[in-house]
Amino acid sequence: MGVGHQIYIDEEGKRVIEGAFQKITAFHEARAAVSMSNSWGFIDTAGKVVIECLYEQEGCFNEGYAAVRKDGKWFHMYVGEFHDGLAFVTDGLPCIINDKGEFVFDGANSG
């Protein structure tokens, strides 16, 4: 499937978020799942990718958590609020990401 041009509009029909995604879901807790290159990640309400498209399958956020599948295994991911461009996340082990979705501290590779 090729990449399409997905658009979110507001209540007045004004374009508010645009992106080149294969698929995009509804927002839950200020996050929407997006698919690129047959992998899933998440955007925020500004359309910025906050969790890279690394997952085979996704669930929507509920009480700060989303289920994601990687390498055939399901994980429950938590993403905290961003402060000074950084957010706490868990994907099995605690991690910190920057506002580009890149790992600044990866608990799986620390020590």
C-alpha cells in the first residue's frame, strides 16, 4: 500500500494536521496512531510524531497507556507529558524520548 496524504480538519473544516501516512486513527488522550512503511507510531494533536513508527500493531491510549506489538510480542507503553522537550516513556523498561521521538535514555541499553 502506498503512502497517502491524510488530513485532520477542525469543526469548521479548516485543515489542522496533514501528513503522509498509510493509515491514521482517531485521537485518544491527545495521541493518534499512524502507520508508515507498514509500522505504527503515534502523533500528538499538533501532528508531530511523538512515538516513532516501530510497531507491528497498536492500541489506542487509555489512562496514559497503549498496547503495542513488536517482534510478535505485546507491550503496554506509557507516555508521560513533555517538559523541556523530554517525556518519560515505558516500553518494557523506562526510557526518555525527546520531542522528535528519539530515545535520549534507553533503559534497555543502560548499563
